[in-house]
Amino acid sequence: MEQLHFVTEAVPCGGYNIRVVFDTGETGVFDCEYLTTDPYWSGLKNATLFNTARAEYGTIVWDGNIDVAPESVWERSRIAPMLGSGNELKGRKKNRLKR
């Protein structure tokens, strides 16, 4: 079973993208556009609401009691390589980098 990773920072960064930092120290971009096709998240099409995104409770939350599972954020984020570490892919699923 894969370890659960939590979001420690979340900042909207254009379009439906959110820059995230995980408890591992890894940073990445979570593209939320796929969420907007579901009625629960359809309000995120409103830029004002979308831009309320922030990290709370280990995941991304928005005003209006909207959130997304931390597992989804981890699995769907494009992870930025850690500069100089050489460990960018250590312990990560290879298919996470395909987008």
C-alpha cells in the first residue's frame, strides 16, 4: 500500500492549475479542470471561487465546503524535479509523470 501524502501549501497559478507542496517537500502542479465536469466541483468554473483554493486538512480546499481527496492531488499532480537531489523519481509511480 502506498503511503498517503498531504498537501501543505496550495496556490492558484492560472487556468485550473494549483501549485502544491506536499509533506515530502516535493512541489508540483495540480490541474483541476477534470473536476469541473462533476456537479460537486462545477462551481470551480467561477474564477473567484477557484482562487479561494488553499491547503487545509492535508489537502486542497475552497470556500463553500469544497475539497478534493489528497490521494487525487498526489496522483494527478505533475511533480517538479527537486533541483540537485537526483532522487526525483525515487519511490514514485512512473505513470504519474505522463501527461
